Amino acid sequence: MIKKVLIILILFNQINSIASNHFLLFPKVVIKDTLSTKSQDSLIMKEIIIMKQDLKMDKGDIIFDVWSSKFKEGFQSTDILKRMPFVIVSDQNILIKNRDNIIVYVNNVKINLEGKDMIEYLDNIPTDKIKRITISGNNSSKLESKVGGVIYITLKNTKNEVGYFLNSSVIQKQHTNYSNNFSTNYNKNNLTLRYSINLLNNSTISDIESEFRGKESQWLKTFSKVDRNKISQNLDLDYQVSSNLNIGINYNLILNKSNVESNNQLNNNDLISQEDYYKRENIKNNILLFYSSYKIDSLGSNLSFNTTYLSQQLTDNNELYSLNYLDYKTSTQIKNYDTKLDVLLKREKIFYEFGTKINLTNNAYTLEETFNFNENLYSFYATTGFKIIEPIDIKIGLRYENYNYKIVEDYINRNFLIPNLLISYTNNQHALSFSYNKRVIRPYFTYLNPHKRFTSSESFIQGSPSLRPSIYHDLNLTYSLDNKFFFNLYYSDMKQLMSATDKLNHGVIEKKYVNDSDLRVAGTTVNVLLSPFPWLSSQMLLDGLYSTSILYDKKAISKSGFAFNFYLNTDFKINENIFLSTSFSYIPSSASLNVIYKSESSLSLAMKGTVIKNKLTYRIFANDIFRQGRKDQKVYFQDYINIVHSYNDSRSIGFSLNYKFGKKIKSKYSNLSIERVEI
């Protein structure tokens, strides 16, 4: 009996010791102790769960544990991204610390989508499925040099479960848009299967007015309507062959049909003309990825191999009705082969990673003449990371890239050495990181295409085969206090920037892709997270920068100066079933290169509610309520000023329903050791 009493006293003493010391290691956390007494003579401890903060910074990465947050049900992955420090999400793009070229990995599998397609893909990943989202800069040499940042989405992994998820949305802009998504997951024993299909039907309008004032005077007004039907399917199969070997495939099929109707009004020296432009476009994407991972030892060393095949077929018919009727067809076939081998060797305080990647691209473009484009990219990389002392980590990497491409008869071969460095410090309440990255942005296919693509009888777009890649040097210093205050100081030196600016040449508006400038940007971003009450939380982002530029065009007038961005997200928890949120952005007037941008702002509201707990939720939202998302800018040249007003149908109101159901035979998160700290 004495021994039993001693055991009970020792057990309670250990629990009290853990509770008292825990607040020294993990500030502002909750400890949940669940004890049950089966008899007077025995005491069984079922579980002790340490709930960490949902958001934290570690080794330069921003990590959001979605599974334990208030956003774990009824939201989309983009809702989480909008609430993460240094992240800005729009309808067209994602920026991280003012960097573009963001790539996304889901369960360590790269999603080969960009721009609006990527946003739509992320909009269809419900938070019900997500365990964690991690935001990272390009701090690894194994990433392509063009990458500005990475979003890692880790999905929940359950055992012996079949689950289904339905989502349907109606969005009213100037026209009604629909989106319907169905997904299912099957997980039993060593096999995980996920499938999703999205049906999208939308209509958007754009209104653009471009006016030239100077020696030549001309304006062009374009009103466009785009009707788009899109079907996208995703299949993800993962099989654990043994305790050390994992293999899988990921397949994406995207069918996109769009009809564009445009009306152009042209005033050339007081001679007004009007014309209609029609474009019918069909795009078919097939993306097949095979991956495998072999675990070498218990410390995390592994060998991974993946290969990707991408095929894109694009055909479009263009008809221009004006004084001169123009009718032409284009056809593009893109085939891309990508193979990567990676070796990671981990020891207790140091790791080594090295590998190689081969990327081959073949494009065949047909207009009036055939434009063939072949690009080969070969890369080798090595990275090492180690600790100097316990809270300080260092990661150093070097990447070699050789890319060569052939355009018609021209052959271009370029070589680059791309270093990167990350130094990070993390303790209980403070996190600090410093990073340096070199980035190489290669010209896109459309930038190189020398054929003229007419958008009106007096305007066209044209690429240049002689474009050189842009070279970026990025420095970042990031600090976090108590995972609530985030501060980022950054500097970027950008050479040989590529752009296509409208220029007036004898009554014709030319948009040609050229290397037109060097740009230096220094700025700071402050991100503050506040939660003064259990029912209220808020996030504020303030970004300010100063830019200077060197313009290659001697007729361009530099307008370098300051720029600011302000974003505010506020969330209200009305009760257990109703959740309200507001989002406000304001961008004052700013200047960069030879452009002055007029101020713009936007206000959005959303309400999420639960009808059936853990099954049925709804969401009502309104974006750009006061239609202030209009963009106005002035482009300065010695001979004229180009004034541009544009609006892209950003105001909308929508309603969304989410319904999930399934069968759990024996459900248990396989990664409990990460969320549940073992004691």
C-alpha cells in the first residue's frame, strides 16, 4: 500500500513539475490534463496535450497550425494566407515579403500552376483538410532561382477513413459566377487516395482607357467581357511500400474554354473609329508527377526522386472587325519534362543536402509563321545547415544553373552561380533571421515571341528573342516578438528588369517586351497581431519602401520615390456558430520607375456560420464594396504622358456552402507527435 501511495505522489509531482516549467518554455499556452481513476489503487494518465500558439516563427519560416485554430472549419486556404504575416493575396497573385513567383507544395508535392489558376486551386482547399501552412522565402538552393517564396500546405492524415467534401459558391459581379467543387479522400492501411473536381463558370468585365497627351494625341478605350468555363481535376495517390519507402503520383487535368468580346474606341488626332474584337480560346493542361522518397535513417535522412511531365495545348481564333478585317489563328503546343534527384543527410547538429535537376521545354507556336522555342535547364545544388550554439542556426547553399534555348535560328547559352544564406536565432519569445538570396528570372515564352499579336487595328503586343534574364539580389532581416509582432527590413537590387510599356509611334500603340530598367528598393514591413478579447482578433500590416531606378530609355522620365501599403483584417466571434470578418486595404499615391500610381482602397466583409456542427457551414461575403479597386496611373516620357485608367470587376457579393461527411472506422492523426508534445 505504501508503494502505491508513493507512485501516486511521484506521478502528481511530475505533472505539477511539467505544468510549472512549461510556462518557462512555451509562453501563453494552455495545458490540458485528462486523468481518470479506474480504482482507488491505480491512477491512469490518459493524455497531456500542450496546445501551442497557432502562429509562430521558426528558422525564418512563418508557421500556422490550422488544425487547432478558430479557422479549422468552414474556410479556405486563401483565408489563412491573408491572415499570415508578410503575405498579400489578390484575385490574380500572391506576394510574400513583396516577392512574386510564389510556388506551392501540398504534402511536399509541387503544384504546377501559376497566377489565377493557382488562386482558384487554393480557394478549393478547405481548412477542414489542412493541418498546417508554412510560409518560407527562397532560403534553399534546391529551389529554382526564379522562386521568390514558397507556401507549404500539409494536409491532415487520418487512418482508415473515407471522407467527402462538397462546396458550392455563387458570386455576383456584373454577371453571375458559379463554382462547384467535390473532393474525396480514402485512407486505409498504407494507401492514401485523394480526388477532387472543380467546375467553374464565370463572366468578368474589364474597362481600360489609355490616353496619350503630347506631340501626338490619341486615346483608346477598351471594354471587354470574358466568359470562361473551366473543369479541373486532381488525383493524388500515395502508397507506403515499407516503413522506409514511399511512392506516389499526382495528376492534374485542366480544360479551360473562354470567349472574349471587346469593343475598342479609338481617337487618333480627332478621327474617331470603333471596332469589335472576338477571341475564342481553348487550353488543355495535362500534368503528371511521379515521386518517391526513401528514408535512410531515423534522424530524417532520405533520398527522393520525382519526375514531371507537362503538356499544354492552346488554340485560339481571333477576329477583328474594323475598317480592315483581320482574322488569324494561333496554335501552341508546350511539352515540359522535369526530373529531380535529391539527397538529404541529417545528423544531430548538422545536415547536408545536394541534388540535380533537369528541365526540358519544347514549344511550337504557329501564327503566320512558325515560332519554335526549345529551352534546356540543367542545375546542381548543395546546401548545409548547422548550429553554432543552441539557439543559432546557419544554412548556406550554392546552386549552379545552365540554361540554353533556341529561337528560330538563334542559340543562347547562359550560366549562373546562385548563392543563398540564412542565419536564424530562436528562443522563447524572440525570433530573428537574416537571409540573402540571388534570383535569376528567365524570360517567359510570350516575352520572347517576336510575332505581333494585334489587340486592335492600331495596337499590338510583341516579344523580343534578345531579352536577357533579370538578376535579383535580395536581403531580408526579420524579427518576431512573442509571435505577435513581426518586423521585416528588406533591400532588393534588380538588374535588367523586363516589361512591356505602351508607346505611341506614328499613331500606333506598341507594347514591346524589353529590358528597360534597373531598380533598387529598400523598405520595411510591420505586422501586428492583436487579440484583446476572446471574441476579437485583428491583424495590421504596414509596408513602406523607397525606390530608385535607372531607365534604359533616354526618353523616359524617372519618378522614383516612396510607396506605402496598409492592410487591416479584423475577426469577430459572435458565438460558437457565427464568425464575422472585415478586410480593408489602402495604398496611397506612389511613384516607381517612370510611373506615378494614384491611391486605391478596398473594403470587404464576410460572415461564416455553422448549420450542422462538423458537417454543414455557410459563408456570405462581399468584396470591394465601394468599388474603389480602380487603378489609375501616369507614365512619363519626354514627348508625351500616357494616362491609364483600368477596372477589372473586383466588386462582388457571394454565398458559399460547405458540406462534409464520411466514415471513420478508426481515426487517428498520424502526426500527433508534432501537435501533441510527448512528455
